[in-house]
Amino acid sequence: MKLNTQKIRDAIKEKGLTIEQAAALMGITRQNLHMILLNQSTVLGRLEDIADPLGLEPAAILLREEENA
């Protein structure tokens, strides 16, 4: 299952955060967030850590199967 990285990017932008600031709020490094946004890192165990600081539900940042096709 992949993340909806566009939704994450949009939420970061809407909150006026830099990647560094967003990563700090998520408790991950800037490099880790960068890899997540490139969809090169799967972090299903950290969905809440990523979604909560952005005001999103964890399910909202997952791509549904039909979006993934």
C-alpha cells in the first residue's frame, strides 16, 4: 500500500511548513520525509506520526487500490 504523497505535500503547504519543520513535527528526519514524499519509503507503522501534525486522518494519506492502479 502506498501513501498519497500529494495529499501530504498539500497539507504541508497549507500549514505553511517547510519540509524540515514538517519532519520535525512528525519526529522523523528531513531525509526520511523526502524519501516518503518520493514514495521510496513505506512507513505504514508511522502513519499517525505523519498524519497527526498535518491535521489529517491516517487513512486520508493512504492511496486506495483504485487510485494506485
